[in-house]
Amino acid sequence: MCGIVGYVGPQDAPPILLEGLGRLEYRGYDSAGLAVSGKGGLKVRKVSGRVAELAADLPARFKGSPGIGHTRWATHGEPNEANAHPQLDAAGRIAVVHNGIIENADELRAKLTADGVEFASQTDTEVVAHLVAAAFAAGAADLEQAVRQALRQVVGAYGLAILDAEHPDRIVVARNGSPVLLGVGEKEMFVASDVAALIGYTRQVVYLDDGELATITANGYRTYTLDDRSIAKSPSTIDWDVVGAEIGDHAHYLIKEIQEQPRTIERALKGRIDERFETAHLGGLNMTVREAREYRRVKILGCGSACYAGELGAQLIEDLARVPATAEAASEFRYRNPVVEPDTLYVAVSQSGETIDTLAAVQELQRKGGRVIGIVNVVGSTIARQVEGGIYLHAGPEMSVAATKSFTSTVTAFALLALHLGRIRDLSPDQGRRIIAGLNALPGHVARILEQSDAIAEVAREIAKSSSVLFVGRRRGWPVAREGAQKLKEISYVHAEAYPSAELKHGPLALVNPDLPTVAIVPDDDLLDKNTSTLSEIKARKGPVIAIAHRELPADLADRTLVVPKGEPELDPILLSVPLQLLAYHAAVALDRDVDKPRNLAKSVTVE
């Protein structure tokens, strides 16, 4: 959620920090701040607001290096300047930026208060600054020792970057449950909570694991543990580019990413189609054919859009591989005592690879001996490194909070996994060939849907006038409906609920009236008659209907039909979801919402 950026080197830190924070705005935040080491000590500037406001507020003489910056998503204390990061100790010597939650902050705060410390904020983070200062007062020889002594008292999740005015050549960072990575430059070093902050400066990054710390100076880095045991860490190369993270001439990142989907689906497929054997080649699974055949069930875990993609993935696996498969919200799974079976393959889904609920589920499964693979977009992310194999999406940076290209790429990845599992079981070569043809046709079909953006915008402007919208779908259309409702409410703030079409008569039909539009997923499949019966029920009660269908529906069934190309039935949910993305986007624009950074939400949910 929150974003961390740090720099040490010969350049002035503030411009680098501001650019990095700007690249992390998609994560969601409510305040921002910088601290740099300059002549006379630390200089600190904070605002309750956007990075642009912080930049405008910096005086001309706000210069120095090293420096740390932060965008905060409030957890302890309301979003205001006092609670913004960096947080300082009483003497203004120590500056701390922090992602995560310190669980024993109240206990530590009480102890420090009893020792005479006066707190300036409501945050848990300020505790760390005072603990580091206390360690120096108790005789710590350097910043590294002071930080280690402070963190031995801390319980909870943290990604930390810490400056000391009396050690102005370094930054100390630490990780426990919240991502932190180092960027390696030429006679300069960087710190970030996300690789997106480093694009344009370096492609060489070092990922810290839980319980690890690092000290960076202009000349390099050292990684070590809380007991000061050195750890050898080699840099990895990131493959994202600056262009992929720039908005270009698009009005919002969200529409840019929606329009990128023909290319991102192509990238998800590239090198993974085996035409000779009508199957998918997925070497990253790190799983032999014999091992894959031994699994009797598949369990998929994700949060939000990743969970809905998982529901579609479960249907794909059951349809093509004939293996029982289910999907569940990782945020719920982690809090129960699941039965972990050796013949079940677990799949963790996360665009960022840092979703804390999903990571906790993975770790619980592995503690109980479960085999977990991942479907992740961000190379080198925590979940990607934690699991035993998986599929990278290669969708590139997704800067808008709402998932679009990562959603369709995830479902595409599940189609590849289902094809792979199916062909080593009972899926015939002819059926494998059919699915491959359908996959190869997806980019062209999506491009045709995107050409309807203006027509969909007309419908969206009508939707934007409503206070609530109902989404319905059957079988494969049900997760599509859930994802469509999620998109609409998260970026337009229009209330939306999704129901299975067959459930309407079991309660929700009572809501239908002329002021409640229904968005219905109506594929041209063996359930078409059932779906049109549902539309008749809604229209009989004077409910407006917008249908997402493979052909124009008559006026007595739908007021408007958004027609999408028909592909293979198993893959149609990918196509049916794209108009819903455009519908949500254009509704949000019509309502003048902050499309890329919806209120109260964050791209990478790294706190509970």
C-alpha cells in the first residue's frame, strides 16, 4: 500500500525521491513526505495530499543526500501532516519511513512515554524512531547496531528505511512481512518498496527476505540479519521499461492498460504454445508430468480480482483437465484451519506478488506440506520467490489500482495451465488444437471489442446516473459478473452487486425496479435459453437491462446490447470481461472520479 523510496549517491536526492514516489502513486496513499541529510542535519517536508503538492511545497534549498521518501496509506492516525512519514525522534536526528503495522506499538509507546518521551504523532512508526534514538543513548556504536537493537523489541510487519543525521553517508533498511528491495547503480544506491520506483535508474535489484536488513552507501551494500550475521545477496535483473510505466498521451493509466490487453495477452502466450503436441509448455511450474498427474484436486487462492480470475481458472481446469478445482478468497482461507492434502495442487494468484493475505496463505500451506505454485505479474516479488514454481504474466507495470490487463492475463495463464493438465490426462489432440486456436484468436477479438469504446461510453454515462447496479451471470458468466461489479464500484463509487442469475428469484428480484439497471452476461452457449428467461423476468418488472452478449438481443429482452466476438466457450469469459472494464472506466470519467487512484484503495495490499 504505502510506498518507500530512498537514495544515496552524488546526485541531489529530492528529484529522484519525488520521481520514485510518483511512480508509486498507483499503490494508493493519503499523504507524502521526504527527509534528506543536508548541511546542518536532516531536512524534512511532509504534506497531507499528493506527491505533486509535496513537490510544490519544497523550498529551493531543500537539497541533500542521502534521502528517503514515503507515500502513506493511513493505518494508525488520521491522514494529516503530523502523521505523515518520515517520522522523527525527539531530537530530529533519526528519520524513519515505514510500511506495515507494528503490532505492539501501544505497549512500546507506553514504555517510551514512561521514560519521558513525548510523541508528536498517532502513528506506530514514530515508535521506531524513538527506539533507535534510545539505542544510541544506551551506547549503540553506529546506526546498524541501533536499528538492530530497536527491532529486537518490535513485533509486527515492517518495511523500513532509516536515516541518521550523524551518519550522513548511509541508509539502513529492514524487512519483515513488507517488501523492500535495493537498487544497484553506478556509485549510487537506491531503496524502494516496489521495482516501479526504480525504473529509469537501474535494472539491478536485490530483494530482501523477512528478517533481513541492509546498509546502503554510495559505494555498495551489505545485507545481514538481526544478529549481525552477513548474508550474500546477488542482484537480479528486472525487465520492465520506462515506456511501460509511462502514461503517454492517455487520459489515465486505466484506459492505457485496458487498451494494452491485445499485446499483454500475446505476451502471456508467447513461447508457451506447443503446436506439435497441441498443449502448453510451462517450464516454470518446476513439475514433472508424473507429478502433475498425481494431483487429484486444485485449490486456487487470491484476493479481489485475483480471486475472481481464480474462479474462472477453476472452471477451466475442471472443463479441460477434468480435475476438481475450487477458488477461495485468500483473506478468508488464512484464518481457518484448512485440511492440506498431499494430492492437492495449490495455486496462489497475485498481480503484485506482495498481497499479504495471499502470502500468509502460501506460508500456511507450506508449513503444512502443501505444494504451492504462483500466477504472478511482478518478477522477483515475495510470492514469486516463496512458491515452488509458477507462471509469470509478463503484463508489464500495471499502474492503475483497478486490475484490467492483469485480470485477462491471469485467466489466460489459467487456460494454459488447464490445457497443460488436460493434455497429460484425457484431453484429446483435437480439443487441444481447438483451445490453442481460441487462445491465438484472443488478441484480435479483444482489439475488436476495444473499437467499441465510444459506444460503451454512451451506456456508461447512463449507468453513472444510477445509485446502484445489479450484475448477473450463470456458470462462467458468474465470476465475470462479480468482476464487473467490482470494477464499477471501486472506480466509479456506484454501488454494484453481483448475483448468479438463478439466484434472482431467491431474493434479489425484490430489488428490481425501473431505477435499477441490470448488467447481464449472456453468452451464446447451451445456457442461452436460461439466461434469456432471466432477462424476461427482469423486463417484466420494468428493470432496465444492459446485456453483454455474442449477438444483438431483441428489445423485449435488453435495452442495450454490447456485442462481443464469440470465441471458444471456455475462453469467452476473457472477452466478456473487457466491455465491463470499459463500462466502469467511462462511468468513472463521467462522474469525474480519480480513476487511477480510487479513494480508500491501494494497488498492493501489504497490510491487514
